[in-house]
Amino acid sequence: MAQRGRSVQTQLAEIASRLDDLEKRLAGGIAGDEAYDTHVGADQTAPRYCCVPAEPPREFAAGISDERARAILSMGNKWVNGTPLRYYFYRSGRYGGNEAQSAVARRAFDVWKNVGIGLTFTEVATPGNAEIRIGFDHSDGSWSRIGTGVLNAGPGERTMNFGWNLDVPGPNGLDTAIHEIGHSLGFHHEHQNPNAGIVWNTQAVYDHFATTQSPPWDRGTTDFNILRKINPQSVSGSSWDPNSIMHYAFEAGLIQLPSQYQNGLRPAGGLSAGDKEVVRRFYPADGGVVSGPQLRAGESQFVNIGPGEQKDFAFLPTESRRFRFQTFGEFDTVMVLFEETGSQMTYISGDDDSGFDRNASFVVRLQEGRRYRLKIRLYYSTAAGHQSVMVW
């Protein structure tokens, strides 16, 4: 029965409001941060960790040589240099965050940009225009897809998530955002570097991550993000960097060897010298690009570059129609086409033929009078000097 003096409509509105508040808390929204922070206590400086989504290993054609696989994996999931990466923040709903959280993430993008690299970062207002889509679901932990793997996410799906407040001092704040963006640039966890030689106290590691993370990690999650060694062929640097922003901090008792870390390992924070060296190597500020001649429909152009190098070609169509772009020769490449508008570039199409006995190729409709830039980055070549590209 309705309470005296209050209408049924009023009571229903109040119930709906309470249910909405509860839903936000269960979803880890801003109003419910404390519901999830209690799992690790009130100490926001206690380490909380990125949990990268498991993805299947890269596939190759049967019979591919170890040398060829190693060359491909060393560049795997890296962007072509000069790629304009656009990012979007969810503002409402389950994934919505507030301005304070977004401000920290923007600072993290600037940290990478200020190293002096060939990538650019731009915030956009709609998810459909972004390669990197950032959520703030506090029930889902912090994570990011790796490099060009973000392109495998469905339209509107997150490619990155922050699972706790970023506007706090210590490793859970700005460093978390820098770390996740590092994943989006194509970098893996440094503590999983096979060159590290870490010997774990395995049971202690399982117990630690099952009791300190929110939500708790099961063994499979801990295996994938901690104990698993990255394929040696995929390692970005030749040596282990315990101060890397891509390295977790570890409490005492988790590491058995090297012995100096038995009492814990704490990276210095921020980008290490090694981080800066590696990101500049893959994305040099000057583009690291060989400028090729202007492409003309029906004319073949040589692509004379070495592994890891990139060559750019301009194309100005003289008519509006569908064009095919294709590489020729025995080499593994990623080929990407952008439209240039002033200083801005917009992704049009791309193809990655690495690991299979075919050539990169795509067909797109282009407009007369517009300017396009084709970027080709080489993974591996079996016959240097005998590769070309053509549009027709």
C-alpha cells in the first residue's frame, strides 16, 4: 500500500533512482568506486596491475623459416610510422569516466609524444573516429590491446580500460595511463621478457594476485600476464629493463632470482631511458622514412628498403574511381593508405601480408583532386632490391 501523503508515482521514481545508483556501483561507475577499492584496501598507492586480454598467437603459413618468423614478430603489432592515432573517452554509461580521469590520460599521451616520436595523438568526440577507445569500468581492471591489435575490436568496443581512479599519486595514477598507452603502441610487459631470467615463487605469485586484485585473478590470468615468457622473437629490446614503464612492481617474496629482487622490485616510475630508446627506434621523430616518388596509375615503382624501414609514396588521382594498390615481389610488408588534408591524415585502407606467400593488396575508391599517402613498412625480404608497388 502506498505511504500516506506520497503518490505511487513518487515512490516508484525513488525506487528507480536507487536501482540506477546500485547499477552504477555494480558496474564500477564513478559513484561506486569505493565498492571496488575495498578489495585492496584504502591505500591507493598499493600496486594494482594491468591485465592484458589474452589473444591467439600470430599465425604463419606452413614451412615459414625461423629467420622470417623472427623478423615478422619483432615488428608485430607495430604501427607504420607517421600513423595519426585518434583516441576517444567514454563519458557516460557503464564505461563512462569523469574529466579528472581523462585529464590524466591526456597527460600520459603527452609523455609519449614529448619523447619525440613519429606518431601523433588526437582526441576525437565520437568512438567511430577513434583507433583507441578508452573506458573507465571499475569492475574490469586496467588493460589495453596491443598495438594494431586494437583494430580487431568491433566498432564501438573499448580497446583500453582504466579500472581505478587515475588522479592519485604513485604507480596507480599517471604511470598506469602511460603503461596502457605503451601497450597501444605495440609494447608488451617487460617482466615477461625472456632475457630477464626471473625465477618466480610460483605459488606466492598465484596467491598474491588472487588476493590483491579487483576482480581477483585466476591462475590463467596470472599465467598470461606474469609467469608466461614472451616469445623471444617478439622482444623489442635485447636486454631486460627492470625500470621500464612496461614492468610491474613486485612485492617481497614473489621473485626468487635475481637475488637482489627477493625483497621486491620497484621500477623508478615514468619512462626509462630504455623505453625512450626503444620507442624512438620503432617510431623515429624524423619518420625514419625513405621518401619515394609520386605514384602514377599503371606505373610500377621500386620499394628499396631494409627490414624495419619504411617508404612513403604520394598519389594524386586524376579521376574519381576505384583503384587497386598492390606490392610485388618476395617480401613481407604492411601497406597502409591515408588521405592527406593539410597537416591531417585520415586512414583509408591497409593490408599486412607478413607470414604468408602473397602480396599486400587492397581496392579503394578515391577522389580526383585529393592527395593520398601510401606507407609501406618492411618486415622481411628474401631478395633485396626486387620489390615494387603499383596502383592501377
